[in-house]
Amino acid sequence: MRKTRIAVLCSGGGTNFQAIVNAQEAGLIPHGEVVLVVTDNAGAYVLTRAARYHIESAVVDKKEYKDRRLREEKILSVMREKDIEFIVFAGFMTILSADFVSAYEGRIINIHPALIPSFCGPGYYGLKVHEEVLARGVKVTGATVHYVTEVCDGGPILLQKAVEVREGDTPEVLQKRVMREAEWVILPEAVELVCKKLQGIEG
Ligand code: GAR
């Protein structure tokens, strides 16, 4: 079976990266293979996770590449070097330009820790999303996997999963529940879905 070559972009801990690798090891992503991890943070724990699985990694540190255009060019050149066909943003905290997106049109997905179109867009990332969810008092939140376009969190939605907000939740407790019940479930599913789609396999 042909395997689509996947790069995972991640800025921090990499639990979503881990979920993808776990799914891969369990045979749930037969049409794809993570061959590269790229981070914009030299201290990201995802680098340790990648090394554990002998997956190549590249650091394009924000502190070193302060200019966004140069940073994006560097990321793109790493992608081309490794023949990457499909990019997965898994906790990647950078908004990319239209030029970057158009280079991989229809081939970039992102996981967002809320039910888009709620609690999304510029400024909504990581724990901040869950703080806003609790402040607004919504009873249901969740996660969304969507295609990346030049509009932040605005691309077509692929998968969503709802998660209950409970009395007494803190942002940290809610974040963990959203990850466990939604993100780590729908992101690996979406990865396999898109790999198949890119190979022209429907369903
Ligand atoms: C995840 O909750 C992900 O959905 C979120 O950052 C966290 C990264 O955790 N992404 C965003 O907020 C993007 N706007 P991880 O590094 O453990 O996967």
C-alpha cells in the first residue's frame, strides 16, 4: 500500500503528535506515514517524542528566524527536501501566510481545541480557548479538525467531536478532557481520511 508522506508541525508538548503515532503503530493509518516533525521552538518536548520513534525532526526556531517570510521559506524548503505531501498542524502556534498555504493547498490540516466557529480565530489558542469557554459558560465544547486556508481557523471543517463542560472545571481540567475525548480521537482519523483522499481513494 502506498503511504502518503506526512510532516507534523508542533510548537510544544506534542500529545497530538503522540496520538497520531499511536494510531499509526496500531495500524489505523495504513495510507500514511509520519516521516518528519517540524517545530518552531527548539525546546519543544515533541522533539524528544520524535526521537523515541526514530522520526526525523527539524527546528526552525522563531527566535532564530524572526522574519516570518524567511521562516516560512525555511519550513517549505525542509518540506521539499523530504518530499512531504501532507502537513498536519498539531499544536502549531504560528499563523502562516497565504503564500505558504497556497504551496500546499488542500494538503494542510489543523486541530483546534473548540467547536469552530466558536472560540476560534486570532488569539484563540491553547489554554486561552478553554478559559474563554468557561468564562462564557457554554455547556458543550469540543475539538475541530479543519483544512488550513489563509483565514485563521476558517478553512473547511473535516471532523468535529463534542465534549461536555462540567461544573467546577478549571481550564486545565477541561483542556485535558477535550484532548482525551476529542482531539486524540479525531486528529488521527482525519489524518487517515486525508491520506486516502490525496491518493484518490473515496470513503
Ligand atoms: C492542543 O490542545 C491543540 O488543539 C492546541 O494546542 C494544544 C497542543 O497540545 N492548538 C491550538 O490551540 C491551535 N490554535 P499538544 O502539543 O500536546 O498536542
